[in-house]
Amino acid sequence: MAETVTGYVFNPADLQIEQRKPGISAFMRIRNGEDFTEAAIESHIDHFDEIVAVYNQCSDATPEILARLAQRHGPKLRVFQYTDRVFPPGAEGHVRTPPDAPASVVNYSNFALARTTRQIVTKLDDDHVAMRDQMGALAKEARSAASLSRETFCYSGLNLARKRDGALGLPAEETMCGNGDHWFVRLTPDNFFVKDKRFETFHHGSLRRRFRGFTYWHLKYLKRGGGFANYELGDNPQSRFARKQKKRQASTTVDLATAASNTHPAFVDSLLAPFDDKRRLLRDRARRMHEEFAGQAVEDVLTARTPGWRLWIGSE
């Protein structure tokens, strides 16, 4: 049964850095995630010591799915319900709300982070399905990497979408997911979420962000509602996510080979990359995308990297 919390206000001391045990914790923040929450958890849980799943404002089957999975996995999956109303990123309410207020997605995110118990943490979304060997190898490396005390291991995913004929491909304008916001980090008192007017953002402190590979499939655009249902766009037509929705609706979906061929490091201002953490990460990600997936078919890569993917994603 989920533990409920109301009125929580984050304090960095809640991270309890000195009491953390060796290992990896993943934390999830879930709103109406019934489409792929089970796939996300089942494809990742063997790579971590625990998953902390926190759900909020769910009107679908997410609570029941989490309860069933918690029975299956025992203490390795810990489930919480954050009961306060939380304004989504991009909403006017998010802009107005202080970051330590229970209604802030920043505070909500920090609650999930603070409920983890391991020294290394990572953020898992309910629409991420792991590339088994790639995620496993990176998690194994993170457990023993001495460099994790001075850098974060950032990783990315490939966005999946449907073509008009129902086949899987990648959105032409947004082939990759994870611009440095998915990572393994050895937690310090300085690592927690802070407010940006657009969304919540994780404070890395002095840690350098280093791109370490593609480890998951991002299924946002395969969700009901096209992945935009939780942004409350009817009440927030000015939201940046309303613009992203229009852009997605007008875009095409291309083959993986085409997407990889059209991705080049030179597009990411490589001259400045050695001097800028974010540009360097995007340059390295673009290079890896081009080298790793050129000439590949998406279903072949799915089969090789995520055995049994049809049970979670489906052919149509």
C-alpha cells in the first residue's frame, strides 16, 4: 500500500547524505502513467537497488499498477502518493509558486529525491523503456567509477513515434531525448532540484556533465494524448509545451537510419563545445547518434537492445 504525504516542504537536510547506503536508487514522478509505467519499472528494476515511485493526481490505473508491482518486487519498489495539487511545468501556476511550496513541481521532485536511500541516484520517467545491456553496463560502471565524485554520467534515449502507416520511427525534429537531464550522480548536499520559470531543473553544483550513451527508448509520443495530456494546456495556452505540441503535430516521422544520417556533431557548435558543459554534452551525443545508428532499422535495434519489446510497445 502506498504511503501518503501531504504538505511536505523540502529541506536539503532531508537528503541525509551521511546515512545513505552504497548502491543506486532510481526515483519516479508519475501522473497518469498507466500506458508504460509497468514497462519502465520492469525493464529497469534489475539494474538498481531500489526504485522510489511517487504518484500525483492520477485518475487512471497508475495506483493499481504500482500496488501490483510493489507486491511483486517487495522492498525494492517503494511507492508514495503525493497528495497536494502540483502545477505542471509551463503553467502559470508553476511560475507563481515558490519552489518550496507543496504545489511546486520542484518541491514534489525533491520529495521523490529525498525518499531515496542510496549514494548514487538516477531519475526514471514512466515512459522510459530500458535498452537492457546498455543501461546495465552504465549502471555497473557508475557503481564503481571514481570519476563519479567529480562528474555526472548523463545518458539519453531515442524518441519513438508512429508513422502514418503505423510503423515505428523517430520524430524528424526531435529524434533524441535527454539533454543532460537524465544522469547517474553521487549525491551531495548541493544536488537537488531548483526552479526555472519553465520547469524544474537539477542543480549539479560543480560536477561536470559527461555523455555516456543511449540507454532507453522514450515513449512519450506513443502515450494517449500524444504525451501532452498532463500539461493542462487548455488552461495554459501560453505554455512552451503547447508550442511543442503544435510542432510535434506538424512534424514528420522518419526512419532511424535517416535520423542518424541527418545528425552531425557540427550542428552543435563544436568550436565552443570544449569550453561549455552543455554544448560538449550535445556534441558528444550527436556524434554517438550518428556513429551508432546510421544504417539501422528501428525494429532491428529494438529487438537487439530490448528483447520482448512488442509486449510493452506493440507493433501497432
